[in-house]
Amino acid sequence: MRRPSPAQRWVIGLGAFALLCFVVGLVGLVVGLSNRYGCLGAGETWPEYGCPGDASGIVWGSVLGVIGLLHLGLTGLAGAIVWTSAPSIAPGRPRRPSPNVGVNVVFSYGTLRQPEVQETLFGGPVPTAEDSLPGWRLDWVTITDPAVIRTSGSDRHPILRRGTTDDRVDGATLSLGYQWQMRAVDDYEVADYQRIEVTLASGTTAWVYVAADEA
């Protein structure tokens, strides 16, 4: 199950409102034209032969129709910008998610701690706690996956490599209570990363994504 990001939901809502304006305007225009010209017989033309009906529907129908068309155009432009710059598609939460037996703990030292990334992957913030990982050091990798770049806002991500006993990487643990959340993280981390199990400085056992050639 997948759902649009918050920015995309705004665009969809605006587009629906614009379409409603256009439809209401079109109906008003049709009613106004019917009131104005519906009584004319064969060979009769307006304004020589006028109908007593109210012609305000023509005016309001035209105004709403034009507003609806302009609104649709602007919404289409905004949608094109949002769909290329905002986080594209987020994995949606199951309607009735089944919890795991226990909680999966993931140690994050990079973008998984960002609120916008958690919003995209999990639909909102998840419980976190500061911790650190001894014996590893930080390196950097250039990401080429467009979806990951849009979600994190950068193509340069930190990555873990084995270090010395004096090395330590600060970060935070993410407590994920559902299996679909782990799958979302697995999908988010590109092929440069490999998930392994480690023991943190606090003694907590956690999953962490390290350089694939270090796993």
C-alpha cells in the first residue's frame, strides 16, 4: 500500500477544488443560457426577442468557469513542481498492522533521524534515544537513487566502515514496532549499505546499515 506525501496531498486537494469550481461554473453557464435563450422560437434572435428569465447565471457561470480553468492551470504547475521536488511516494501504513514479537531497534547515524525522512518512511516520528557505536568510523557515499535523494534532500550520505577500538560513531536508536517499518528502511537504504546486528555502547543490540563491503 502506497500513499502520496503531504505536499502531494495538498496538490490533489487543490486540484479537486479547481475541478469543482469549473464544473459548477459550467452548470451555471448552461442554466443561464437556457434561461436567456430557452424561450426563443424559430427565427427569433436575442436581443430583438428577449426572454424574461434571469441571465445572472451566464455571468456567474462564466466567472466560475474561468476561475476553475485558471485554478486548474496553476494547480497543474504547482503539481509538476511538487512531484519533482517533494518526497515522491511514501509507503503507507497497513490498516491493521500486526506488531512484531518485540521491537526492532535500528541505530541511525544519518538521514533516518531526519523528521521528513521518518514522515516519508513511517508516516510520522518514531521513538528515538541517543546512543553510539564503538569500533566504527564515518565515511561518505554519493547516492544516485532519485527517490532517496528526494526524501533525504541530499545525494551525499554518511556510511559506516570498520575502525579502531578508539573510534566511535554517535547517533540514535529508532524503535520500530512493525515489520512493515523495517521493510521501509530496507527499501530506503540503497545497495551500498548492508544491514548487520551490532552491540551499541549502551549494551543494546541493534540493527545498523554499514558499507556493503564491510558487512
